Amino acid sequence: MVGVLITLLFAVGAMGVGHFSLGRWTRDSDPAEALGVHGLAGLGILGLLTLFVGIVPDGLKWGVFVVGAVSVAGLAFVAKTFSEGRFKFAKPQGPVLLFVLAITICVVFALVGVLAPSDTLDWDTLAYHLAVPKIWMASGQIHYIPFIHQSNFPYTVENLFIWGLTWGGQSGAKAFTLSFFVYGLIAIFGVTRSRYGSLAGWWASLAFATIPVVLWESGTGYIDVPHGLFGGLGVLFAARAISDEKDRSSLVLSGIMLGFDAGTKYTGLQTIGVVCFTFLVAYSLRKHAVEGLKAAVLVGVVAGAVGGSWYLKNVALTGNPVFPFFYEKFGGKGWDQRRADTYRNEQQNFGAGSIATRHNPTELGNAVLGLAYQPGRYVNPGEEKGNGTPLGAVGVVILCAGLLWAIGGKLGSYESSILGVVGLSLLMWFFLSQQSRYVVPLSVPLVVLAGGAIERLKMGKLLMGVVIAQAAYSLYLVYSQRFEMQSQAAFGKVSPEDYQTQTIGFYESSQGINKQVGTGKVALYDEVFGFLLDVPYVWANPPHSLLIPYDSLNDGAAYAQAMKKVGFTHIYISTSGLVKDRDFVTRWIAAMGLKEAPVPFSSVERKAMLDNYENKWMVLFSDAVAEKLIEPVQGFKHGILFKIQ
């Protein structure tokens, strides 16, 4: 809990940093909007500062003092501002109290997620959002990690996790996500209030807080909420600038937010492109094409200045600014076309319809509307059959809001430009990767339109009911699937160790590996939760990297020798039913000879695996074990640890 409090204080200091940096462009903004934007931008600035400090050898060993000092200076600035009486808050009264209560419950749910250890459902948090910062911390520097291609993504948010892990472990890191969530709610309220009135602001904030994926992820290490807030606010400021061509401040703010958007996820580049294109179209329709070009260039240049460092880092470390994507165009260190194809196919598993028809233009309506009526298609695991967790859904409010404004009339240039950006973005989303998390940036401007629709459109009362219904559903969903279980660990009724043993199949194995491996290095097969380890590890499956020369290995002896040459002392294989069929595991263990004399795979099965680059290693491994070149050390419920002889 102490680590969480330190992070929250750090985040308050970030607000001061944001105020100092952006104040000249927010002086005429709604006070709530300014406060939220300052907080978000301040966190982004500190995350970016961490890149410049961390890229220096051993920079992460002393960087906490640099970044911490900047935050403390921001905290002093906030304290000074507060003492001068410049922070004024109206006491909520009447129906507004219901909004405050509902949003407070959302924040509490997220806080409980922060306090509880991450579990299997929090997959990407454990796989790389926290794991990469932990690896960088151990080495004292931000560097290329050959077996985790995600370590090359823009890490403005994850850089903050470095410091959270330093002083508060998992909870200290995840508290940054909670901070983004709170600042985002304040900013959304202020932006909406300035356009449609105070009550609309409350509806918009409630609508955003109770989007299922937002409510769930705000207590995790996923970065879709901060990414969505940066991108969504960038769109809103652009729409404001389009509706008032004299508003230069909104142009700059749009560029800054979009820059941080691109600094948190590659998809931010798409949003920058769409926004700049929208400027050109909107201004051209008014016969102000030159002014539109100037606006687009200004936004693009500012965004590039804010977010471009990540792409320069990638060029320096991998040769590809958006590694591992677009390998065909840019290439990339430690990668090849086969692995690029595997990753692309994985990204395209999501969405409505079959893989064969998924990108057929006739499926566009089904794909977009399907976000509401078949959310399991857009969330893993089990997306192929629509079995993805409902916690990853974006809900129905944002789709209803967009449709109401589109058919309900009263469209001004503000609303039209937002709908234009949303439409073009969804078109790109349709042809790239149809994951519901990737729609979060569009949900921000759409909830603002939802608040406006409730106050301005004839059918607004209907949308009011939809917001209330979704809020009730989302609160129940997160309460039943997350809060009930997580609160046991968050409030100390269950120890962190027992909680993780119950909720993470690999946790028991990880504790054994930490004891057995010691100063060695372990290769993990079909297991990516290396964050739980305190020893060096590598994701060893072939699609992850070229570290292990599988193509040139043809027998168990060559495999064992190659693994030793790479530096491995141990190998862990997962036998979990999540990744391996039970019958296959039985045949595999028999081929290793762990229980009796080895029983080789049938010639047909063996050849099929050897011909598949993703499965070849299993034959090589079983041969090496059968030949006693690799020996079992310890068995676990979901895997086995071996030692290379």
C-alpha cells in the first residue's frame, strides 16, 4: 500500500509538471479539463524523460533521483497553486451525488485490482508490460530484448512502471494506470462540460468509467486506457480547432496528446494520420485548404516531436521503426519473414466472421456492430469461437452515441469531424486487427458525444437509459469476475502467495525455478510469465526470436549443445492443458522416457512435427531427454523443469 501511495503522490507531482509545461495552452480551458490534461501530459512527460535517462548505461540505477526530483518540483508547484486558492471545487449536490457515487465505485474497483497481484486473466501485464521494465531494471538500462518483440513497442507508460516496481512492486506500477484513469475522467468531464454543460460532463465521465474494458484494465498493467485517453483527447482537441479556426491552442494540445498516443502504442500513428487528413478535408470544404494544410502540418510536427523518440530508438536498435511490424518493408534485427507471418496471422484472429472473409468489405457493418453484440470475438483467449472474456468489451454506449448523432441531425463541425475520425479509424481497424482494446481511443470522443446527445438530442433520454444499463452491467460484471476474488488478496484475507498459487498455473513452478536455477538461465517453452521469475530467462519457442538456431538442428545432441551454447542451464516445459492436449502430453512424456523406456513418436507424427518450424523443438527436446543429455529436475502441477547435462 505504501508503494501505491508513493505512486499517487508522484502522479500529483506529474500534474504540476504538466501544468508548468502546457499551461500557456490551457489557460482558457475548463478548469477540470486543464487539471486532467495536465495530469495526463505530466505522466507522459515523466515517462518520456525516463527513456532519455534509461537509454544511458546504468541510467536506471540513478534515474529515479532525476525523475523523482522533477515530480517533487511538480508537487511543490501544485502545493503552491493550492495554497493560493486556485483549486476550487463545487460541492456535488442532488442528482450529481449519484454520479459521484457510481464513479467512486469504479475507482475503488480499479484500486482493488491495483492492490491485488495480477493473475492469469491479466495476461499481457505479466507477459511483458511489467516483465520488460523488470528486465531493464535488473540490467540498469533500457535495451534491446531479443526474445520479447513487444519490448520494442513505444513504452511511455511502461517506463513509469519501472519506478513503480522500484518502490512498490506490482501494485506500485499498476497504480500509474489508476492515475491515468482518474485524470482521464476529470479531463473528459471538463471537455464535455465546456461544450455541452455540466450534466453532460457527468454522463460522459460515467459512460467512460463503465466501459467494461476501461473499468477492468484501469486496475491492471495494460496500457489501453492511457493510450485511449491520449488519442481520444487528441481527436477532441482537433475537433475543437476545426470548429474554431482561431483556436491555435487546441491545435498544439492535439499534437501533444497525439504524440503521447503514438508514444504508447503504434496504433497512435494511425490516429495522427487520420486527424491530419480530417484537417485537410474539413478546411478544404470551407475553401480554406491552405489553412487546413498548415493545421495538419503543425499537429503532425508537434506529435512527431513528442512521440518520435521511440521510433528513432527502434531504428537504432533493430533497424525497423515499428518493429516487428512491416518486416517486408523495413526488415528488423533477430526476425524473419516466417515469424512476421506468424505474428500477423495471430493479430488477424480477432473479429467477426471467419478468417477467410474477415476483411471482405461486406463484413464491415457486422464487424463494427459486432463489438456490441458479440464482444467475445474481439478479445482473447478463445476469440475464434467468440469465447473471449466479456471484460474486454467496449459496450454499446459508444456505438449508440455515434449512430444517434449521425441520424439525429444537429451536426456541427465539431461533431462531424469527430464522426469522420471515428469512421476512418474504424475502417483501418477493420482491415488491420479487429481487437476491441484498439477501439478505446475512439471511445473517448464518443462518450463526449454521448453526454452531448443526452443533453441536446431528442432521443437523448433513450441514450441515458443505455448508459445507466451499461453502467449497472459493467459494475456487476467487474464485481463478480474481479472484485470479489481480488478483494480477498487486496485486503489481506488471502496472502499474495496463496492468491497467485490459486490463480496462476505457473506460480508454483516459478518458485521452484527460482530455487533450482540459481545463477543459471532457464529457457521457457509455452510459458510467458517470466515476470514471476528472479532468474534470467528466455521465451524459447521458435516464433519469438532467432536466438536458438532450430533450422540447423536435426537431433537431440545438436539441440542440447546449441542450448548450452546460448547459455541455458535449465529448460522448463509447460504441460498445461491451456497449451497442450492431454493425449499429446502423454505421448510426449513417453517419448522422453520419463516413466519407463522411451516410446518414440510414430514416424508420421514425428515427421509432421519436424516439418513444422513451431513444433520441431518438441521432437529435438524429447530426443535429448531420452538420450540423457537433459535430465528432469523437478515436476510441477503444470510443467516440468529440466537441467542440461
